[in-house]
Amino acid sequence: MPGLRRCPWSIIDDETWALFSWWQDWKTLQVLPWGGSDLMQQPAYVLQAFRQCETTLNELNKEEQTKQQKEYEKQQRELKRNMSNRQGGRR
């Protein structure tokens, strides 16, 4: 993986951070940026931002699950190889 030339957090603009914090508030506190309790009563861009946050979170979760599955499979292969080596050495 190539080195980073800039901190990835510095690339995110203030507006994006605001939208992300709205989404966090909604997920954790059930608080919407323009009041009320119905997400469909919010401006369209709020709903779009929330959808993008959900999509990004889902993608990150899938990546993490794939990474964990690969690590698990690697450990299983190593365990099998070690067991084979031990059994072969006892003969």
C-alpha cells in the first residue's frame, strides 16, 4: 500500500463533517437536524447524506468481515499444517 501524503481526515471538508455528525446524532440519540421525529420530513439532502453514511458503513463492515474471514482461514491452514508436521515427525 502506498504511503499517504496527507492525513485522510484533513481531506474531509467541514460540511461533510457536519452531515456525518447529524447522522451520528440520529443513530445514537434519535435527534434530527431540523427537529421532528420523521426522517422523511427532513430536507432531501439530509436523507441523501444519511443514506451515504449507511452505505459507507455497510461497505466498511463488509470489508472488515472479509478481512476477518481471510485471517481465520489463514489460521486454520497454519493449524492444519502444524498438525500435519507434528504427526509426520512422530513416525
